[in-house]
Amino acid sequence: MYSENGVLIDFDEVSKLVADADVFTVGFGNFPERLLVDARSDHAETPLVQVVEPAGSPERRVRWLKRRRPSLGAPQAFNFIAWPHSPRLLIDSGIWDRIQRRAGADLDPEVKVQCELALKQLHDLDFEAAIAAIKGDNCVTLYPREPDSG
């Protein structure tokens, strides 16, 4: 299996979850925001693909979904995919294409735009996290610098 940082992912299992789940989020290791995919639709709502803040718990996310998409009600199930890699690996592994198909981006131009916007946001968040790490922002050092005495 392909891995960019040594953490292995069962791509077949992730692909199965994407194909079967009506609602799921993808959590990344480098930043707290999540990719939310709600493939459900009805007369009032199209599928939803959006970058969202962490909800704190599945129950809170379900409440958020009920408020955001009231005509759909609560989802039957809610799944979380821990993705310890970059958004780029979503594309390279083919998972991103599966996500887009699951949401119906190939059938609905509005959903296609949502997917494009979400992917750009994910790339931007990943880039910002990398820059912050290089600068040492939000990092704790084991060996702080000694103050200059001279």
C-alpha cells in the first residue's frame, strides 16, 4: 500500500465506506477542519460537500446537519474517516474521485462546484499548516532558546 509518512491506510475499506455511507466526514492530521460529505438529497436539498469546523462529537454533527438540512432529518448513520495524510493523497489514491461520484458531482454542476471549492480549501489549509510548522507556530519546543545575555 502507498503511504507518504509510514501510516498505512486500507484504501479498499475507505472506498467501501465512501460508496456505502450517506454521511461521512474526513479528518486530516495536519489541521482541525473536516471534509463533510452528505450524499442525501430530496426536493429541497442537493448533496453537500463542505469543509467544516470540528463538531466535537457525532451527536453535535447530527444536530448541525438537522439544522442545516432540515428537510432531510437526521442521517441513519454517521461515519468518520481518519485521514492521516495530505489532501493530495486523496487525489492520488483515487478516493477523491470516489467522493465526487458519491456526492453526484458528475450529475449536478452545483455539487461539482462545491467539490472544487472544498478541495481548494483543503489544499490551502494543508499549506497553511505546513507553513505554520516551519515557522514553529503552535509548536512546543523541548529545548527553548536561552535569552541573549550580551
